[in-house]
Amino acid sequence: MELDPEYHQDTQICQSLGDTVWNAFFGRHGRLREVQRKAIPLIHEGNNLLISAATASGKTEAACAPLMSRNINRFGRDWTILYVCPTRALVNDLYSRLQTAIQQ
């Protein structure tokens, strides 16, 4: 029986992010969405990227998880990421969603 190629990609991305970041962002889901599968490796390698996808498609996690992984590995817990959002409502939503991931 052949493994699902997306599952194989997800496990490779999981390994590259590390257990702490994977569990904080994707642990409850266990799988990535298409936009995440495409964006995370590029961002994790240090590439600049503009992500455009539907609402609730996982863009925030696609951007923040690899940035957290890279910075934790380089600087421990002493670093900052500036994530620009177009509306206050989105900022409030992101704050509550990311706060749990950041504190882990």
C-alpha cells in the first residue's frame, strides 16, 4: 500500500519545524492544508513570500510556524516577529489564537 504523498510532505514539514512548534500550531489537527504545505518549507528556508488564499485557509499558521521555528532555533525565546494585519478584528482574533502557541 502506497502512502499518501501529502502525508509524507506533512511528516517532513513536521520534522523541519520541530515538535514544539508543530504541536503548538498543528498538533490538534495532525495534517496541513494545501497553502501551509506549499508555504512553510519556503519560509522556513528564509525565502520571502506573499501568501494569498481564502479566509480561514491557514495563512497565519503557514507564516508564523516556520518563523517561530527559525527564531527559536537561533535565538531561544528572545526575539520578535512583526505580523501586519489589515483590521483590528483580525488582530484580536490572531492574538487569541497565537497566544496559546507562543506560550508553549
